[in-house]
Amino acid sequence: MKIPILDLRPETDELWAKLTAGIGETLRSGQFILGPKVATFEKEVAAYLGTKHAIGVNSGTDALVIGLRAVGIGPGDEVITSAFTFFATAEAISLVGATPVFVDIDPQTFNLDPKQVAQAVTPRTKGLIPVHLYGQAADMEPLMDLAKKHHLKVIEDTAQAFGGDFQGKKLGTIGHVGCFSFYPTKILGGYGDGGLIITNDDEVAEVARSLRAHGAKKNYYNEMIGYNSRLDALQAVILSVKLPYIEEWISGRRQAARNYNDLLKDTPEIVLPYEASYGKHVYNQYTIRVLNGKRDRLCHQLQAAGIGTMIYYPVPLHKLPVYAGTTPSLKVAEQYAGEVLSLPIWPQMEKDTQQIVAEKIKEFLSAECSV
């Protein structure tokens, strides 16, 4: 039996008629870049998230780049962020000419440790990118207090946490800008690349809209150097079809996480995901820690048994060649990079399938202990 890390077939099968109807209508319209389909989706997603402005862009990476520029961050500035995240978070900072400053993570949530963020602030610090990793909210209250104290712009990297919340408020709406990815593996995913910027600031929204279209508010009247970063209509209509099902799918993911917690509780050498009381974890990934140097062997054994796994992320950003030597040792991020393992999860995953995954994990670890 093959168990993928993510199975998109159940949602595609469920929505097939609506998806194909929407795609067909868009094809017949002849309008594929921005246009009414994108405008409709932007309105729908803004209403769902509870934000004033939603600006569709080409990818989550572009959302970060444009979001940073829209709040005025550029050359000479420093932006504090996590060392334990996907490369795009730091890459976006570098692409706007600023300098990423990496800090360590909270041992329970895998997200930014607010105490270490406070210690990293310098006169050059202009921004902060908290990453809501795996679908779990960063601890936004102390981070926003720090931002207010030091006059920092907060850009939320919400690529993995669409629909999650912090103290009842949707992630992405707490900082000055929220950035989302619609890569197919995300909570709300398209069938290609796509991204979103959200904000309640009219001026930031106006700049972001201009930047996504070559720096022009009006065609051929370019006012700044921008990007070709427009959400296409086919992705927008797909996302519009999926959006009404998001809460149902999040509930399915949370149930799957509870199933894993029950199946894997008290398993030696495994640390289960922690769910902070301040927010709703949406489990874009279900990520365990495998102790005592056994992660890579367990990963290999599961793959050999036909069970898909992923390591998010095997190298902290400050250890990558492009950023090597910029940051002192970050103990937790470096340790966890050798321990984390994400297991198969999707909203419609059956408990019997999860039982197979759990049994294989226990089987391997039991054999290891008997050696």
C-alpha cells in the first residue's frame, strides 16, 4: 500500500464538477490575467480573513518581496526572522536589499522565540517576519509589543497557516501585512503557483497593487520598478471553488492530528507536535521529532514501506552556503533540523491509514531498541 505525504485526489474528486465548470467558463471568457475572476476571489478571501485589502500575486515568495517593499523596507535595513523555515522567507528579505537577521526558535512551537527577537533588535532593524510554521501561530502578542516599542513593520509569513488564528484573529491580519502561498500543497492550494498579500492599510495596498503590475497604477504609466506578479484567472477560479470548504478541511486536518496523537502517544523516542493554547493549529504538516539520531533511519524505513515523509527543514537557514557565517550557533534550530519528520496528512485521511503509519513507526523504533 502506497501512502503519499499528501493526497489531493479526495478534494479534487469531490469538487470536480465545480472545478471543471469554473475552468471552462474562464477559458471561454478569454481573460486569463487578473480581471473579474481574480477580483471576485480577492473579495471573497478578504471577507473570509477579515481584512480590508487582498491582492493576488504570482507566488508566496512574491507576496513576501512585494509585502516588504510595500511597507518601505529596503537596502540598509535589517529584518529579524526565524532560521527554521523555508528559504523564501529569508530570500525575500535579501531580494529587497535588506539583511535577514536569524534568531532561534521556541522549543515547543518551532516558531520565533520572542525573547531572542528582543535581543536581536538594533538601530538598523526595520522589520520582523514571524513564520507560522506547519500551521501553528507564532506567539504574536509579545512580537507585536516589540514591534510597537521599536517601530518595526511586521510581515506575517502565513504560507503554511491559511485559516489558522491567534486569540481568535485570523493569521495574516495581525501584523502590517500578511503573506500567503497557494502552492498546491498548502491548506488552500491552487493547481499551480499563486500568492496573496493582505493588509488593512490603504497606502500599503496601493503600493502592492502597483508593484505586482510593473510598478504601474495605470497601464504604461510606470512609477516605480516593480514585478510581473499577477495572479492568473484560472488559479483564482480554482481557489474560489475551494474556499468555502476550508473550515471543513481544517477540521479534517485537526481530527487527523488528534488521531496521530492517540496512535503515537507514549511512543519512545518520539515527541508529538505541541499545540499552543493561544491559537488554532491548522496542521499544514503533522511534524514529529525523532530523538537519539534515529530520524534519518526512520525516514528511510517508512519510505521503503511505501509511506511518504518529508523533512521540513534539514538545514537551518543560517547554515546554508548563501548565509553561512552570518549568525552564531542557534542551538534549537540546529538540533531540530536533525530530528523533525513530517508524516502523511490530509483532511480526508482515514484513521485506518494512519494506523498503518503509526504501526510502521513503532515497528521500526521497537526493532532499534532491541538491537
